[in-house]
Amino acid sequence: MKIISTEQVQSSLNFAELIPLLKQSFSKPFHMPQRQVHLLAPEDHSKHDAFALLPSWTDEVIGNKMFTYFPDNSAKHNIPGLFSKIMLFRRTTGEPLALVDGTSVTYWRTAAISALASQLLSREDAQHLLLFGTGNLAAYLLHAHINVRPLKKVTIWGRNAEKVQQLINEFSPLYPEISFYSSVDVAKETPDADIICCATGSKTPLFDGELVSKGAHIDCLGNHMPDARECDSAIIANSRVYVDSLANTLTEAGELLIPIAEGVFKADAIVGELADMCKNPEILRQSADEITLFKSVGTAVSDLVAAYLVYQKVS
């Protein structure tokens, strides 16, 4: 059995290959039981420390991703809040194949799924990306979205101005055809954005949904809690809504659960899951003026596909 490191994951993956592979994989049969997220202190609502199990399998491979989520780690211990491993087994025999670093795979597959959703739902001529968040995922998201749309402008919002500037300094020479800016006024930047990507730990909406222009695409991927959300009820009510997994989002995503509780949105208004989006193009964007919204909390099969691709490359 192989032990596959962070460095091997990083050297094996690229978005030009991973994004179409994920689209192909979600178009084929797969099995993905609902993931189990166990709160480690369920009696204390102020704590969100958790341990999770995400099983899935295809005709070729079985996988189980395990991760721990300790959101206070950075502030209290100066270490990451997320640690993860992915165990792979051969589908035909059950033979253990590899233990793969899941943290790096998570960054790659999360950004790739975000970009895939944009490729399927945003306008093909989308040019302005407004990115909320400057955490570990931010650089992956920028590379992934640039891979699928002809972006000309990227505006980055973050609570830490130094991190925003670091991203701008890193990406400006890599993509000289794109202008990178630090967000200065979200109320003015929101109406100008063609794609709004939210990847933060915010518990409250990041922008006013009423300001989003017709034809925009919204992507919310940072929140996994039923009582928190990165976007408001207005944008949910005004959008054609898609999710990565109905089972997971309808138990974990405050972006949907809160407006459902408010009575301004119904679960049966969700157009489809990512697998439906990949298999049935007729359910995608219906017009250039339509606002589309994709909510994701992560799927085991996307972890499986990315980890197995790494395994095949290093074997």
C-alpha cells in the first residue's frame, strides 16, 4: 500500500486535466452514501470541532475520506483547522491501494468543482470575478476559474489586506492579461461582477443579493453549517439554484436552510445536483439574463476521483 504525500499530490494534479475528469466522472454511475459529520462537543453550540467520514465508490475504486475540522486551531495553536486523509481500495478485490493526503486533495477538488460549476452555469463571456476569501483555497480557486473563463478582471475581498495584496502580487505576473484589484466597496463591485465566488468562514452574508446583476453566477462554498451563510435570502430567491449534493446541502447549508425556514424558498425549487448538471445540459442556464447559484459543501466522489488520479500517476 502506498503512502502518498502532499508533495506528490501537488506535483500530480492540474486543473486542465482535473476539471474535465470530474465532469466525466459525475456523468457516470457512482455510489456516494450521505457523509457522516460528527460534532465532537454536540452539547456546546459555541464549538464546531468535528470528525467526518465521506465514503464513495465507482467500478474501479473505493474510497473513504476522513477529516477533522477544528476552526479555532489557527488562532489558538497556529496550525491548520483542517486535517484529512483518503483511503483507497481496489473495487474488484477490496485490496488497500493507498493512503493519500486529503488536505491537499480537498483544495484541488474544491476549486475544480467550483470552476466546473462556473463552466456549466456562468455566461461564456464572463470577464469579472469577485472572489471573497484569502485563505488557503484562494489561490487554487483563482487558477481554476481562470482555466475555464476568459477573465479580464479579478477583484479580491478579504479581511486581511496584506493577504489580498499577496495574492495580487502573486497572480499579476502569472496572468498579465488580467487586472487584479483589492476590493474597496463591495456594494459597487457586486453589480459589476459576472461571477461571485465565496470561500470564507463568514457566518453572515457577504454581499447584498439585491445588487447582483442579471446574468451573474454565484458560487458559495465556504460554509458547512446550517445556521450560517455566505449569501442572503434575496439572492437565493432570485436565482436558479443548483447544489453539489442534495443530501449534504439540505442538512448542512444555511444558505438554503435559512431561506427555507423563512418561507422564501423551497427545497423542490433546487434545479439539480452536480451529477444532473453534468449529464443533462438542458437543465443549465436558460438565458443570458438569468442569475445562477451553485451551493457546495463537498462530495466524497470528487475526493475519490482526484485521489485516484494521483494514485495512478505515482504508481
